[in-house]
Amino acid sequence: MNDQPGSSHFRVLFDTALEDYKKQTGIELANHPLAERLQDDNTVESVIGIFCEQAQDFKEFREKDKVLKPLKKVLTILHILSLHALPPAAHGVNPVRP
């Protein structure tokens, strides 16, 4: 069975997707540090290790949201309260804005 036509088709689709991403974001994924690391590592274990590092970084990022989400709620409440506490002319100088 010849796998070449399928591989060629996949490569065309992949290259097109990379080009579309670059047009939309201005970022060339082939030059991304993670892509460069993945190209340098050829073993399954090394690639899994990189993915584990990325998963840990993402987990830490998500945990920051646990702090920021309640803080946003508090600031929103303060903003609403300050709107009701200040005369209408002072609303433009409100120090807390959503």
C-alpha cells in the first residue's frame, strides 16, 4: 500500500493551516520555542516530558484565575456601590471601573 499520496495531502493541509494561522495572528508557529523544542526531541519520552511541562504551566496559569475571578467580582461590586454613592457629576472620575 502506498502511503505517499495521503502524506502529501496531509502536508499540504498542514502547511495551509500554518499559513492561515500566521495571517490571522502574525505568529509563525514553526519559529515558536515549543515547536523548536519538539523538533529537537525525537524520543517519545522527551516529547511526553515537554507535554507534561506544558500541562503543569497551564495548570499554574489556571490556578491564577482562582484568585483573579473573585477579585473581579469584588471590584465590580465596589464599582456599582461607588456609582450609587457618588453624585452623577462625579461618575466620570470613578477610580474603580469594570
